[in-house]
Amino acid sequence: MKKIILFLLFISNFLLANNIGKIVSFNGEATITREGESIQVDKNSIFQKNDTLNTKENTKLQILFLDNTIISVGQNSILKINDYLFEEKNTKAEFAMVKGIFRTITGKIGKIAPENFKLRTKSASIGIRGTQIVVALENNNEKIFCTEGQIEIKNNITKDSIIVNKGEFITFEEISNDKFRTKKIKKSDLKEINENLEIQENLPIDHISVNNNKENISTNTNIKNATTTENISTNTKNTTTSGNVSANNMSSENIINTENISSNEELLTNKAPNAIKDETPIVTIPSTNVSNTLTEDLDGLDNVANFSTKTPSLFFKINNSTANYIGNFPSELSSNNNLVNITGQTVAIPSDSRISMDIDFGKTANEISNGKINISDIGNGTNKILTFDGELNGKSATFSLNPTGTTQGSGGSGTLYGTTANYMQGNINLKSTDNVEISSDFSAKKQ
């Protein structure tokens, strides 16, 4: 009996290790071709390397990959996963867009190793630099839009290349010798494409933001982390994995129902490589178990322009994403910005102290969680962590913060800025049980 259980665990883990992406939104009809077999797509479908996706008429779907890359696919489209690996020492992805309409929002691979993230069409290869890309391949014509970041497009025939910046696109005939020329994106250029990709009845939904001649398309670029209470069915050749297996209790002593092996919450957890630092939760797709963090990004916190426009209320209405924010405090001592340290002295806040929090824009209450202030030195060479949570007010783009656990104090408040809530500013007062107290303004950035 013990040998049978171990064998089943081995097979289950082997199959799960091949999983690289999952359906998070689906409407219509589609198939996955895997090792010569056709698999019908449903809301629980899992993707593996070398899969080919074919969508039918009036179909829209979204795929979320292990590194949080999102590919939205429209009707009558073919997508091939040529390569995908998300590991500590060898991270890469390559997707072939054969025909149809696609939108790609790059994830951690695009941040960590952008040179190893490739999109290919019949006529061009697309290199990315942390970006959003829309590709429309119809009637022997290719259109490639850059809606965020920057891309480099190389003609497969002439080997000419061109840089396409945010708000620009190129259009050309397939298998063409013509040189690429960029054009400015207008709202009308993306209207039909958006209609073919957005899935209103399913979440998450991603929207494109294009700024051109004061025309705006509302943005929802962050996709809600796809943790679900439903079991995920693993479509593999002649095998379906479902049921309840806990990764934390995979010993030979566990009893497993051989007719119903499932990927429960513990087994779903997939973390990225140790060398990659990121506080953002990673998509939960059954796979190998490695850890992940990404270096903090505080660029732009000194730019006043980033805090000039409040986040519009529409963002909060349509957004169903989660985000992590990290920020800092003014380093100059003042009546508004100070630290009462462990010895009772009022001093300047150490410059490497940080504030961080998670925001779930899709919730209706307790949207702010995992709030922490890490004071790097409280006067005796040690650090102190104070905790909080909070609430959002989407109508005014403001939030309130409240101490949690043993942390005391009056809490705080703040405002979100930018079209997609990329920045925040606020003030906070928190105090520990041993009377270490911080009272300060802060600025933070979405990671």
C-alpha cells in the first residue's frame, strides 16, 4: 500500500511540475493541442510547454502564467507556447502568435530577464522591455501596438528592427520587405480589438491605457491573483488530476483516494526563484515550489508630478487586481516626521525604514492588509515592526489605516495617485507596547 501511495505521489508531482499557466477568464469554445491530442478548454484548463491553443468564433479568454504574465486571446486565434521556463538560473518565455488578436501584459520574466521574453509572428519577432503589447493578425496584415513600456520589433525577412514606444504601433503586410514605420495610436485603432478581448462576465479583466491627443482608454493592467477555492483540473495526456493532496503533508503515511487525487490550496502554491525579489503574490498554478522576492522599486517618489492627479473613481469600480506597495519616510526630523526610540528620545526616522502594504482592489471591505512599518533602528541597533490594515474609499481615492495586533496608535490616512493607482501619499501614527512610536508622512509606489 505504501509503495502505491508513493508511486501516485510521484506521478502527481511529475504532472504538476509541467504546468506553466491556467485559464482565469473564459467565454466561448477553444481547444488545446498537446502531443497530437485535442483537449477541450474549460475554466479549469492548465497549459504546458509546447501547447497550441485554438479559439473558435465569439471566444475570449485569458491565460495567467507562473510569472504573472497575462495573455488575452480573442476569437479565431492560434497561440503556440514555444518555450517557457521560470526557474532561478534559467528563466525564459517564447510565444508564437499565428493568427488572431492577442494582448500581452508581461510579468516577472519581463522584469528579470527581458531579453529572454519573446513574442513571434509570421513576419516579426518582438522583444520587450517591461510592457503591454497588442497584436492583431488578420487578412495577411499584422498590427503590433505598444500600450505600455517599449518594444523592439525585428523584421524576419529584412532583419531590420525598430523601437516602438508607448502609444505607438506599426502595421505591415505579412512576409513583407517593407521597412517598419511607427504611427501614433488613436482610440479608434483599439476599439474593435478591445471588444474582442474584454470579458465582462468573467474576472479578471484587463483594459488598455493609451494616451494620445488627450484621448484615454481606462486602465486595469493588474490582474487579480488567481487563487481560487475551486479544484484545478490538470489536463494531461490520458490523465486528469483532481482531488485533495497537501504538499505540506506528502509523506508515505498519508492516505490518498486513488480515484480523486486533487491539487488543494497547499499544492497550488507556486513561488518564484530565491534570487528574484518581489513582494507581489505569485499566481497559484500547480508546479514546483521555489521562493520569490524582487528588489524594491522606489523610483519616482521624489517626483511631484506623480502625486498631482488622484486615481479616478472608475479605476476602483472596474479593477479586480491586487498590488503591493512599498514606500519610505522623510529623513529630516520635524514635528510631523519623527521617531520616539526605545530610550524615549525623539529622533529622525532612519532613512532605510520602510512602509509596505497589500491592496485588494476587488474587495468591498478590509482592502488593505499585511501593512507593516519596519523601523530599521529603534536606538539600540535593532529593528521594530509595527502592523496595520485599512480600508479604501474609491469615490475619493483615499484610504484609512488602523493598527493591528499589539500595535497601537491613531493609525493614518492617505490618497492614491495616477490613472492606475501607481503611487500613494499619506501619514501614519503607530506605537509599540514598549513605547517606540513613529509619526510621519510617507510616500509609496506600486511594485
